[in-house]
Amino acid sequence: MIEVLKQVVAAAYAALGDAGIVLGAEGNASVADRSSGIALVTGTGLHAREATSDGIAEVGLADGEHRSGPEPTSELPSHLALLRAGHGAVIHSHAPHATAVGLVLDEVPLVMAEQAVRAGGAAPVLPYVTPGTDDMALSLAAALRGPVRATVIRNHGLFTVGPDVISALAATLATEEAARVYLLARGIGEPATVPGHAVATLRGLGGITA
């Protein structure tokens, strides 16, 4: 099972490279295997487009001890905090459009139906905290609760979670697409947001509960 999950994490990370969301090694991904107590995390310096299962580290979910594989990403504290909070998987990227919106607004507005289905709604923007620190981990764990599956750390990037890697990847793609559409629409006028009464139904379509 561990080897299969390594391949899944590597494939999801590679997909971010293929989508142009991660350039080089500027991102990371993880998944929890609770049956073995292991977190599988992308290794430090792993380039998305070169990601294979050999680039995935095994880390103790409870103690954070490096078990095998390459050295884990420097963002390990945040991944472990979110996995320990009950999320199945975590993806971090410097998604350009979502990060850009986070420099100006306090959320990535809910402008696309798919954003509610995959990411639970608008992505809140958190104040800057130093990457790779426990402070960042605590900020993320507090923000990514309930139906919220995406958040942006100002001047840093996008974090998404889900019950599995595919869901976390879908939240990343949906949030980045929404941010891109929002920025395009701002060139014409004030973008309309998804009506509030539709959000619960859309979340239900994605299996997201409050």
C-alpha cells in the first residue's frame, strides 16, 4: 500500500508541473497512511515534472521522524499538522493567480461553481508567516476546517487539503482556475460571485460537508 501511495503522491505533484502551477521544485504534496502511521511527503528539491515514487519520503505521522527515502520538504511541519488534524492529503504550491489575488484581497472570491464543489468555496487569505515554521502550521490548521479546503498565505502561496490526494489536487486546480478567471473579469468590471444560496448544494455535489 505504501508503494502505491508514493506513486499517487508523485503523480499528483507531477500533474501540478504539467498544469504550470509548480515551476521546478516550488511545491510539495503529502498523504497520510493511517494504517501504518506513515506520512508520505515529497522530498526536498523534487522537481514536479521529474517526480517519481523514488522522490517521496516516509515520515512518522505522530513523531515526524524520517523513516526512509529522500529528506522531506522543508514544509513538513505544515503537512504534518494538517494530516494530524484529520485531512487525508495536503498540496502546497505557489499557484500564480491565487497567490496574486492573495496579495490584494483577503480571499480568493467564490466566482466559479466548481470552486465550491472542489474547494468548498472562497479561499481565505492568511497573513504572512515564515515558511516551514510551526507558526505557519498552526495558522493553516486553524484556517482549513469544516468545508474550507483551500487557503492562501500572503506572499507565499496556496495550500489545499482533501480526504485523498486527488481531492486535494482538485481543490488546487479549482482555486487557481477561479483566481485566474477573477483576474480576467476584473479587466472588464466587478466580477459576480456565486449566489450564497447555491453554495450548500454545490458543496454537496463534491461530497463536502460543513
